[in-house]
Amino acid sequence: MGGLPTQNTSTLALPGLQQNQESAKPTTGAESKPKKKICCACPETKKLRDECIVQHGEEACAKWIEAHRICLRTEGFNV
């Protein structure tokens, strides 16, 4: 899983954010069911979020938690 950001910056450049999958809850009739389960979507941001929470606690990791939520939303999940 190369290409993960290692710096603690205010602007996130996460590769998972550019991916565009089918949505879990379609907004139009033309869309179909998601190709991924929510547990398997956005592994990059999930790993960063989880590692941060283990090392620093949930309160200190709001940026990574929100980055993971944004990634999940781009994958079509309603979180």
C-alpha cells in the first residue's frame, strides 16, 4: 500500500478519494448496488485512521476520521 501520506498536514491528498465506485444507496434509478462492502472500502484511510486512534486516541485523530468518512462518501456510502 504505497503512496500513503506520512506528514501531518491540513490538506489531505489521499489516493482513495479519487476513486469513484457505485453507491450503496442509489440516488437515481440508473445506479446499481455497490461493488464493495463498507468494511473493504477505503483501506488506505481506514489504516491511517486506525493507527492514529491506537497511538494518539480518538480526540487527536479527527482529521483522519473525517478523511475516512469523506472517502466512504465518495465510494457511495451514506455515513
